[in-house]
Amino acid sequence: MSVKHRPIVRSFKRKYMKEAAAHVRAGGHAILWESETRALLVFQDPPDDKADDFGAWAVYDMGKFRWQTHARGTLKGLASTLIPRDCLWIAKRRTERDSIHPGPTREMNVDCTDCAACCRDNEVILQPADTRRFADAGRPELAKPPFAKRHKDGRLVLTLLANGRCQHLKRDNKCGIYELRPHPCSEFPMGSECCLFAREDILGIYDGVQPAIELS
Ligand code: SF4
Ligand code: SF4
């Protein structure tokens, strides 16, 4: 069991930008609504080594990989990214989930051994470093069928079983190649938005209010 301090997500209208900035500086995440169909996700600027940064992973969870750091103005020093229109429901869902939590951050207990939600219905893209590590360990087959397949666009991904489980996930919910597991697995941070979404989507575990809106 690990204890994680995660950001609480709050919605703010644009005229409350100062309050949004204060919430983010205190450790939270802000959804800053410029109109009903345009919103920014505001978070603390991730450090250079952003492997387990909750802000960066809140962006990845929306299928984006870029953000800007504000050099001046109310958001000076903070990072933001425009939320894709088809992800606005995600922003609404995060604020709905966190509406019962006071303050800008929250302490939560997470136990991966009880969970393994992120090892199901996922897409683990293998990096060149992963295939090299497999080969160096005498397991080059891990980067080939039936364990992995290459998409037409060139991505090499782990293949899943018909029931959506990763082939390497054992019955006891432990990873069968833990020492060699791919980078996306070892970097996936407990308590991040990606983790919270996997737990909701796969296991129906909610760290807050259950969804009133239909997911996706
Ligand atoms: S979804 Fe989160 S808690 Fe569950 S196994 Fe993955 S990182 Fe651990
Ligand atoms: S390789 Fe291991 S950690 Fe990665 S998804 Fe599969 S079971 Fe989970």
C-alpha cells in the first residue's frame, strides 16, 4: 500500500483566473473555462524529469503531450494546455469526482497488487530501449508475436488476450516480466489521472463521486 498526494481538480470561469492560479500553486489542477466549448487545463509546470509528474500525466490522459509555460500574467510560472473538445467530458468528470474533496490536494491509499487495472484494455507501446533490454536479458521474443505486434503506423505494442488482460499479467495480478517490464509500465504513476481513470473504467473504483455523466 502506498500513500499518494494527488491534485484535486476544480473548475473556474475565466473571470476567476486568480483563484484558479492560487488553487494550482497550492497543488491542485484547474479547469479554466473560456466558453462552454473551450477550456484550459492548468497545472504546475512539470520538472525536466517528468516521468511521474501528475500534471504531465493529466495531459497524457487526454491524448496530448504538449503544454505551454506562462511567462507572464496571472498564470506566470504555471503550465496549461487547451483541452481537446472531445476530452471536455473528461475535464467535467474529474471535477465531478473531486467535488466532495476539500482543499487543493488529497491523500489517497493505492495498492497495485490489489488492482492491475492499468494492465487490462491498455496499449503499451514498446520503446527501442525496451526491445534492447529484452534482447540483453535473453528474451528477444518479448518484442515479437505473439507477445507484441507492429501496427501499420510503426508502433510496436504488447498484444492483449481476448479478455483484455495483458499476456504478462499473472493470475495473482502480478506482472510476469516485472524486472523487464516496458517503460510505459514502469513509469505509469500510481494516483495519476491515468491510474484513476483505469481504476474507474476497469474496476469501478471511484476516488470520489461516481459518474453522473455517461463516460466517453
Ligand atoms: S491502475 Fe494505478 S493502482 Fe492500479 S495497478 Fe495501475 S498504477 Fe497501480
Ligand atoms: S507488462 Fe506487466 S506491468 Fe506492463 S501491462 Fe503487462 S502485466 Fe502490466
